[in-house]
Amino acid sequence: MLQAAAFSDLRNYIVKRIYKAQYQRGGSWYDAALVSKEVTNTGIARIKVQISPGVATTITGVRLINMDNQVWAVKSVNVVIETADTNLLQWFDFEITEEES
């Protein structure tokens, strides 16, 4: 069974490997800002993404990309942004668990 150090290493690996975030609107992907990458005090690897499209639009997806420019995670959303100065905060939570079989 995995020990506490292994869980800690896996969480930290996720946080360190995320390189950038993107959001989807109109079928195209655009870069978004990584607000924070952390391991919470409850053991969740959390990545927060701020989306600032600068125009009224509908955001239909958010994704995380690793240092090798590979997509690690994708989230489908349907958020209407009505004014150009509106920002959207999205986050990904990764909880690592182990099951015995």
C-alpha cells in the first residue's frame, strides 16, 4: 500500500507538471491565466484558472496542459460572459486515492 510520502509526491508532481491553461470559445482554444497551483491542507492538488476573454462570449471548455504541451485534463462548461470586463474563475481538483483489490 502507498505511504504518505507517495501520496505527497504524486500531488506535488501534478502541481509541478501543469504548464498552462486554455479556454474554448467558438470552437477555438485561447490561453488563460494560471492563478494558483497548490496542494491544499486536505490533500487535494488544486489548479485555479482565470479566464479573461475581453469580449462578451460563451465559454464551452477549459483544459490543462503539461510541460510537454500535452492535454492533461478537460472540463466542459457552458458559461455566458455578457460584458467584456467579466472574468471567470474555474478550478480543477485532483484527489489521489488508493483502492485495494
